[in-house]
Amino acid sequence: MVKALAALTLGLCFALSTFSAFAAAAEKKQPDWPQLTPEQQQILAPLASDWNNFDDRRRKKWLLTAKRYPKLKPEQQLRLQAQMQDWAKLTPEQRTIARENYKKLEKQPPEKREVVMQKLREQQNLAQGTSKNAQPAPYLPTTSAAPAKVPEASQAAQASVPAGQTR
């Protein structure tokens, strides 16, 4: 019994120390815009005016995105740039609505997300003056596995969120 309690205590201490180290790393102050590398600034340029208002968690996520950016295919890079530009155009209220709607849709089954995606593609195509059979706008996710934007948000608040990103 004493050995088991000692092992449990030792395990908890190890887990807590690991968690503390991880938490400390996660809380590390993320750089302000002037402290970014020229490459990061170029990739994240659409977010420049908002960057210093982002919390550290959001900055860290965008920095991870910028790190992956060079490995993306050119069409994926264009899509990401369009997403950032659309996001930068939104008001803080529209961004809040978009985040809330994204979280709601993320919980939906893939079939429901696909239905919403199809409606969004149709709306986007109509806005661009193209037919319903046209390809979706380059910044819209095209698979049912990817969480989509929610139609009840205003047109401007329908900014797409990069896969794995939460804003």
C-alpha cells in the first residue's frame, strides 16, 4: 500500500512538473509585429493592423500557420491569404459572431456541415455572378470533414477559418 501510494505521488509530481513546464511555454509572450521576421510579416501581412491587439494564444496559432505556409501548395497559400484578408475586413463584432458560428458548426455531423458548405458555395457563386455549378471560391473549405462557415452570420461575418485554427 505504501509503495503504491509512493508511486502514485511520484507519478503525480512528474505529471504536474511536465504540465507546469508546458503551461509556462504556452504562456510565453509572443512577439509584437516589429519583432516578427520579414518572412513572417510577409505571410501574415493581412493581419498586420490587428496583430498587436491579438492575445498571445492567437499570435501563437498564426505563427504556427506562418511556419507551415511555405510547405503549402500555391493554391492553398492563395486560399490562406484570402482567408486572412477576409478576416482582417471584419469588425470585432463580426469576428465574434463568426467564431461562435464556427464552434456551433464544428459540433455538427459531417453531413450537416456539407449541406451548409453547399449553401455557402451557392451564395458565394451568386455574389461573384457565377453559376451554381461553378467551383467554390478559393478560400472556402471543400471537404465535408472541414468545419465550415455558418450561413446565419452576415455575408461579411462569413470569414472562413483555416483548418485547425480558432479565432
